Amino acid sequence: MNQENLQLSPVDTYEENLQTIWDTTSRPYKLNDNSYLQKQKNYESNARSYPRKFPIAIQKAKGYFIMDTEGQVFMDCLGGAGSLALGHNHPVIKKAIQKSIANDSALLTLDITSPIKDEFVKTLFGVLPQELRENAKIQFCSPCGTDAVEAAIKLVKIATGRSTIFSFSGSYHGMTNGALAITGNKSIKTQIPNLMSDVVFLPFPYHYRCPFGVGGLEAEKLSLHYIENILKDSHSGVGLPAAFILEAVQGEGGVIPASPFWLKGIREITKKYDIPLIVDEVQAGMGRTGHMFAFEESGIIPDVCVLSKAVGGSLPLSVIVYQKYLDKWQPGSHAGTFRGNQLAMATGTAVIKYITENSLVDNSRQKGNYLRNELLKLQQKYPFIGEIRGRGLMIGVEIVDTNESPNALGSYPPNTKLAAQIQRSCLHNGLIIESGGRENSVLRLLTPLNISEKNADDILYAFENALISIN
């Protein structure tokens, strides 16, 4: 399809009204501690997180806009932590839901098959790389990415008879016992005793804060050499693992992309030592990075691919797709009541088809490049922006403290306080953005894949106004 004729994000009158409200609202927005927030504080647990960053009550949402109960309109660059590939209430999603309900389709089937499920599997397999598709099996999991990670861990341990999992610094794989054990962020693990044992963390090539102190290609070579040495050294103290697990672009870790060179090196090592490779595509998958799957940039084929978030078309769904040789577990080895969420399979099918039919993977790459290039211009004006990085519409802006001394590579320490101030200032300017990374100092953009250049310019406008207001 000609990109110039691409019909992105069909706009109805309501979405146009939201755009008009956003365009004409005076800044800064007022963030009142209204009755909804007070009630939420009273009855929800202390573990709640996003309401602390975004003290709003959501009334309606359309496209990449959210309207709060005060009538204020925000641009949503959080997008359900990357789940909303087409934004809120996209017409193809609503149509898929309405059709399923009108046809009296079953809402929950456990793992019994149905025409809706069959069509979902066919559609998902149709966008897998051919080498994986031709050798693939699929397991439906409980409807969250962390359970799919648990399933992947269980699968490789059964298949290999080994117990150790190799993970990477900066990784995030979920909040259940096993998934949290293989997650790099120590702050969310310290309060929990007795997490899954037999986990070894390896250095991830984070060039801005290189663990080897050298950065660039040399750091990637050192990383690969170190990892292989662990495996071949008879005195390393570590046996062969059941699997490696990694993100091709680390999300919660600060939007840190692995290079094709490094990923190919990891794939070569895992093949050489007969170790399954699990790639966690929960946040990066389904076109987010300018490829349907983030690992595709490198040309590698994983043994297990973990999918959730956008794969369900904005409804809860998670699966693992894996190569047939690993299919050694017994019936019932992994189960979950809501693995038969038929509405999510219907919306997932609709979203995958829409992404492919409307070249949204290309749009993700193009608009992502545009946003990063414009953000690089802002970096020249605001030295506390340490680095702009990412792939496609998965973008990170690292905020640093230039009052402190830089390291040997010239990188300044993370500035947690300033990042939080910018995030709050963005909210007052009508922009919702996530944060993460080391010391929570990386501001993250996860827009819908179907944004236009006008949408991108609005994001940049709000972001720069936020920088101006705190500078």
C-alpha cells in the first residue's frame, strides 16, 4: 500500500472534538484531588502505582486521547503500557467485539477450540517469520504477560531437564515469583523472600552506562566473550542453563535496544551450547519497534517467543509461541481459566490484520524516526537530556544530572527528581508519558502505531513546553 494514501486511525466526530479540546485548552491543566481519587485512595491497596504518577480519573477515551472527569483532554503516550496498538476504542476493535456478541459467541472456552480461536492462531502465525511459523506450537496462558513468562520458564525446564535461567541486567519480565526472579530491577524484589532460585544475571549492552566502561562495539564483543566463557569454563561455577531470556529492546529497563550484532552473537552461543533462547516480546511485539517483532531486526529466530499486551487487541491475552522440539510437557502442565478469552482473540485478530493491511509497522518506524530526530534537536537545547534512544514507537529519553561529574564515557548520573518533575509537567501540559530505567530517570513514549505527523508534533509541543516550564 502506498504510504501517502495510508488511512491512519479513522477519526470520528468525537475524536475530532477531543483534538479540538486539547488544542484550545489553556495550560497548565488543573489536577484536583477529586472524589474519585479520594475514594480510590481509601479502598485500593498501597501497591497501586500509576495513580501516584497520574492523579486523574478517566471518563472517556478515543484514539490517543483520554478525557478525565473534569473534562480535560490528555494525549496518551502510556497506552496501557504498550497494549493499545491502535489507541482507545478503535473502530475495528469495537466491530470485532460487537460481532462476537451479536453472534452469541462463547466468551470463555478454557482451551477448547472455536472458529474465533482458530482464526486468531492462523492470523498470528501468518505474521511470524517463516522459519518460526513452520515449526511453531502455541500455548495460551492466563491473560497477562507474566504468566506467559512463567509458562516459558516451565516449558524449557521440562524440555531440557535443567534448572538455571540466564537473564540480563536491566530486564523486566513480570511480577510473579519466577518472572520477578529473572527481572533485573532490585528495588521491586528486595521485599520478597525466597524468589525462584538458580538465576544468573549477565551484562546487557547498555552503551550509555556500559558495564564494561568502554561502550560501542567493543562492549558488545566483551559481553559475548564473557558470556561464552561462563559456559565453557569448567571452573566458572555455573552449569548449562535451561534457557537464556532477554528483551530485544528492554522496556521497563529504560528503552535499551540490543544491536543486531549482539543478538546474533547470543543466538550463535545458545545454538552452540544447545540452550533454548526465549525472547520476551510482551511490550516490544506487534509492530511497536518498527518490526512486527523486535527480534526480527537482527534476523534471529528464537526458540520461544512470549507475547501479550498488544497481541490481544487491547483486551487481556497472552501466549507463548515456541519451536516444536520443546513440546515435551504433559497435558495440564500449564493451565489457566481465562486462557480461553474469546473476545480478546477476536480483537487480537482484528488488530493484527489492521496493522498488516495498513502498513502500520512502516508507520511505526517512520514516525518513531521522526520523533527521535526532533527530540535530538531538543537535546541540543537541554543538556539534562542525556540520551535519546529506542526503536520505532518505543522511545526513551534519559534525564541526567549535569551538576555531577560524568563517568569515563562522558555520561552523567541519572536524575530521578528532575525526571519526575518533567513527567508531572508533561501531565500539566496534557501529555501522559511513562517513566522507568535506572533510578526511574528515563521518560518513555509508547504511542499508538497509527499516529500521524500532526499527532507527533502535538507530543513534541507538549513535551517541550514541559521542559520550558521546569527549566
